[in-house]
Amino acid sequence: MSNLLRLIGRRLVALPIMILGVTLLVFVVMSFSPADPARLALGESASQEALNAYRDAHGLNDPLLVRYGHFLVGMVQGDLGTTSGNTPVTEVVAKAFPITLQLTFIGLIIAVVLALVFGVLAALYRDTWVDQAIRIVSIAALATPSFWLAILLIQWLGTVPGGWQMFPALIVNWVPFLENPPVYTNNIFLPAFALAVPVAGSLTRVVRTAMVEELDKDYVRTAIGSGIPYPIVVARNVLRNALITPITVLGLRVGYLMGGAVIIEIIFNIQAMGQLILDGVTRNDVFLVQGVTLTVAIAFIVVNIVVDMLYVLVNPRIRSI
């Protein structure tokens, strides 16, 4: 237990260091943006005196490290600046980020369920037509871009001419789950499924390989030879040990899902982080793009730390390190 706590402690100590590095990288990159925050805030007709006064008042003429220090202090206090429309970036992100998070994790759940089902089946029936069919489907899924699949799903299943009219092609009004669960599920399923399919394809191959390796080990043959039913051996021992490898891959796949969610949101007209980034880039809104990018990056780091600790809990062998 002490080794486990030390390992978790190391991950938690690394968390603020990684976040600090990400904030520095994002801030430095955005500092080279040609957009002028003063002109964005005051308008194109602002005089040079007004622009200089705004830059002095907001510290835009200070050295880079001084501005970064002010940025860190503001970030700790929940201040990420204001958009070109004079709305706090924190307020805008707080409304959009939960939607992106929901889309990401529902897509992750769908991907994990599909990968477990097809990966286990491919391993149990390896080198049969079932394994071959799952291999072809998983490779096709892995090679399919999520944005292209989203467009196809809209044409096939969406409320467009010629479609099956099962799911909305564009989500005009976002309905929270607690407000109307059926409408929420109907709205989010298609974008989440399009997001999940490529990840499910890659995870299926990982699960299948890990399962095959475990099934070939001596303890499986020993357990079966001692009279333990094969399904129980697979469920209690093989599957649990085989999940160690997919869990290590899962953290990186969450980053892919979160990045893909930004594109999927734009396709389905979901007013979340993707739309904020598009609006920020279109309007040269430096603070908005910086706030959205930083939020997504920090969320990716936190999720990977959580997955890393989950790996430590699942794998008893690493606790002795």
C-alpha cells in the first residue's frame, strides 16, 4: 500500500508541473499572434492614444515574463481575459466545456464497449472467419476519419432529404440530460458514435492482441486443467490481466477524442469548444483562443494522470517499483 501511495503521490506532484509547462507554451505561442488585443477591444476606429492607454492599463507593453506572471495570477483567480465582445473568457468556456466533455466521454464509453466486445470475440475465435471479419472491420474503422463518418451518418440517418430522419442533422438547441433525457440522447448519439468509431477500431486491435497473449499463458491451461470452467477463467483472470495494456493506451485516445470532438461539434452545430475556437480564430480573438486551448490542454493532462493512476491500481506488479 505504501508503494501505491508513493506512486500516486508522484503523479499528483507532476500534475502542477505539467500544467505550468502547458500554460507557458500556450502563452508564448499566442504572444506571437499578429492580432492586437487593444484594437480588438476598442475597435478599428480607436485613436493611437487610446490604444496606447489600453496597452499600458492592461500591461500589454510589459516584458513577456512579466505578462506571463500576470497571466498565471489571473488564471489562478479564474480570470483568462475577456473576449472581443467584452465577455469574460472564463464565463464563455464554463458554458461550452461541459458539453465537449460530455461528448468526449460518451464517445469514449461507446469506443470502449465496442472494443471490448469485438476484441474479446476476435481473441476467443482467433484465426476463424469471426476473427478475420473483425480484423477487416476494425482496420476500416481505424482508417475512417471521424469528420467524414459524421457527414455520412448525417446523410444516412439525419433529418435531411433522403435520410432516415432518425437523428438531428444539426443541433439547434442543446438540451441538458436532466432536462430531457430522450432528446439529449437523440442529439448526442450520432456525433458521439462518429467520434468513437476510429478509436474503437484501434482499441479492438489492442484488446485482441492482449487477450491472445494472456490466453497462451501457462496459468490459463493450468486453471482449465484443474476443472475451472473456461468462461470463468476468461472472465476472472484473462480479461482482467489483458486490460492492463489497453488502459495504458486509453489516455492517449482520450486526447484524440477531445481533439476530434472540436471538429465534430462544428459539423453538428454544437455550441461548445469547437465553435468557440472557430469564432476566436475568425475574429482574431487572442484571449478566447488562448483560454479554449489552455482548457482543453489541461483537461488532457488531468485525464492522462487519472488513467495513469488507474493503471497503477489495475496492475499489481507496478506497485512494487
